[in-house]
Amino acid sequence: MPYQRKILYSRKSTCIQPLRLLMEEQTHRVLVAWALDCAARPLAFFEEHIPAELRPREAIVVSRMWAQGQIKMPLVRSVILQAHAAAGEAGKRDPLAEAAARAVGHACATVHAETHALGLVFYWLTAVVRQCTPKERETRESEELQWFAEQLLYWRDHIDSWNAPWAEFLLRAAPNKEKLLHERKG
């Protein structure tokens, strides 16, 4: 059964606001570590549904290498786009797998810009709540948002446990782009 809307959440979704505000206070490195760590959950879901498709997994591997400064953006960009292509192909027969793969793609793109991190949340929540009955939706949504927040706080407090070097561009102090976007758009 095709869904009319591929994504059920946006930056304006009320339930997202506490997590969004927490994300706006983090460094780019914290958001990268968090997103790549959290991507394991939608990746596992995707691979359970479409085990032979390896492009989302490859995107995570290559994005970690990018975050560590081992490879450059043009190569990573094409691999992330391939993960999204895998999502589109999956969506023809499994919209939940599509949402999970898109969550992975956005997690990977967080290395490029903090503004992609919420895509991980939007798409993963979409996949989760579409599996629920209407009665379960609010509870599952709340549980997943709580999990995301806990993971983010973990990485905020343990960013030094990232066991790899960081790419030079991730070491530079810069304003959080998600926060800047929020301030501009309100």
C-alpha cells in the first residue's frame, strides 16, 4: 500500500522541538558521532527488509572515513546519493525500508552539515510510527525521541571517546548551522 506522504515530520513538528533545541547546542563533531552511531538502528531495519542491498551500509562506512579525514567529499557524496537511490528503489515495494534507508543517508550527510541530522530523525520516526497502531503512535514516537536525546547527550559527554582522528574541517569552531537556520526561519 503506497503512502501519500513519504515523511511525517518536519522542523515544525511539535514533538521534535525539544530534540531540535538540544541539537542546536551541539558541535558539529558531536552531531556527526551521534548521527553515525544512531544510523545503526535504521540500517539494521533496512537490512532486515532488504538484506542484499549494501549501499546504505557502504554510505556509513565511507562517511566515517570522511569524518576522519581519510577521503574527500566528492567520493562520499556519490556514495550517499547511491544510498538514497537504494531507498528510492526499496520504496517501490517497501515504504518502511525506504524511510529507514533515507534516515541512513541523512545521518551520513550530517558530516557535511548539521542540518542533515534532523533528516535522520524525521525518516526514522516515519518508519517507526508507520508500523504502529494509532494508539501506539504517541508512545513509540516518544520512546524514539527519548532514545535520540539520550544518545545525543551521551556523545556530548563522551565525544573524546571517538576512537579516530577528526577531519580538519570538523576541528574548526563554527556556529551550529541548525541553530542558525532556526534563528532565521523561526
